[in-house]
Amino acid sequence: MKRTYQASKTRRARTHGFLVRMKSRGGRAIINARRAKGRKRLAV
């Protein structure tokens, strides 16, 4: 049986990427929270 997750860099970036996060207020909140926590990677 084929595995359900077929990795795609484009789709990953379009749904969880930095630019998408910055578009909405909630997304910016996520980025800021990750900055405050000191994350090495803020988004995919």
C-alpha cells in the first residue's frame, strides 16, 4: 500500500512558509512567539 504522505517542498512552503505566516495576524503571532522562544527556524 502506498504511503499517504508524499513530500512536496512547494506545497510545504505554500501552506507553512514564512510569507504565508506573515500574511495573517495569527501567522505573525506565531512567528513572534517562535522568535521570543529563540527558535533557530521560524518557519519552514
